[in-house]
Amino acid sequence: MFGKTSRPQSVAREIADKLRARILEGQYQSGERLPAERALARQLGVNRASLREALKELEHTGLVRIRRGDGTRVLDFFRTATLDLLGHLLSAERGDAVRDLLEFRQIFGREVARLAALRGDEAQLERLREIAARRPNEPEEVLLQDLDFYHELSRTSRNIVFVLLLNTVRGFVQRFKGFFKDFNPPAEEVFRHHEALLTAIEARLPEQAAAIADEHLAAGRAHFMARREGPEIVAPAISSPHMPDEPAGGGR
């Protein structure tokens, strides 16, 4: 039973969180039809209006498909979900979601560094120097400085897709900075990394820049893996043959 609240949106969000957790944990399988609205509302102890809003939120993120006459079916979220789902995975402190985010950051971070060495102009290099010159003391501030450095690096790469992707990653890390700061390398190590990477970029050495970025981001992953904890995401079963895959928000 959900706690009393005067804010219907908060109730809907709580319902969505509960159903989302069941889907991600495999309690509801891909292709499975959820209980009818009336029965599900009674099961959760909520009103149907709030449940309806919660289901719309899940549909928006690609977890379910709602169709008149067929009810609400669970989708194969490995095929249909968007990056919107990642924030929910991180807020649930799922260790594998953090691991995968750090792995992704390492993969594209090294390419961003390589392109920055090839394409960066003097004005962009000066902005990188300004960020690298900062020497914060608090772990959270060190983490944010590292994010700022790589954000500017993505701009220096002159690849809009990398910029937008890093904006997304940066937003997630900023939102959960209290959690991520514990997995960042020590401050002096971060500062040395920025200086070494900047030196390679200034010298127009793309492969060296990529290698330096890769080493630094791999260290962050190693810090995490040494301390990782949290439940695994249960991979969904293969979609039922009668239910074609659809993009997030499909069938609305």
C-alpha cells in the first residue's frame, strides 16, 4: 500500500517505480500482459487514475505497450527502452547499470580525446587549460571538475553526437554525484591525468591522447569494480512472436 499524499503525480510516480522494479527484476516477462486495470489497481491499493498515469510513464520509457483491446503488455526493454530508463536504474543503485555507464564513458571518452587532438583550436585548448588549472579539494568537486573537463573535450572534438551523449552522461553523474564520487580516482591522479591529456592534445598526438584518456577512465571503472554492489538487471525473455518490437512510446 502506498502512503497517503495530496499530489496525484507523486502517487503515479510511486506506482511507476514499483511496476518498473518488477519488470526489471523479471517478475513480469517480455510479452506478458499485466493484470487488467481494475485488478491491478486493487492489487496495488491505488486508484485507477493514478495507475493510468503510471502506465503512461512506463510506456514513454519503452517498458510497456498499451493497446485498446489488448491491455498493457511488457516489452523487451533491451530493444525498446531509451536512455530515460538509465536514471531509474542508477537511482535504484543497480551495480551493473553503473558499471555499464562507466564502460560506455571509457569507450567514447578515448575517441573524444583522439578527435580533440585532431580538431581543437586555440580557444578551445585555452578553455581546457582553465579547467585543468582548477584544484578542488572535495571529492564531489573533483568529480565535477573531471566532468567539466570531458564536457569541454567533447566540444573540442567538434562532434555533436559526442557532445549530446556526454551531456546525458554528465547529467546522470551530476544527479548521483554523492554516489559516483566514491569511485573516482584520487584528486592528484585526476589532476595529473588532465595535464598529461592536455599536453598530448596540444602536441596534436591523437593516439597518445586516446591512450591517456583510456587509462584514466579505465582506472575509474577499476575503482568501481573493486567496490561494486547492487542487484543485477534481469535480461528479459525474447519477445513473443505475436508481439512485434516497437520503439519507445509506440502504439499511443
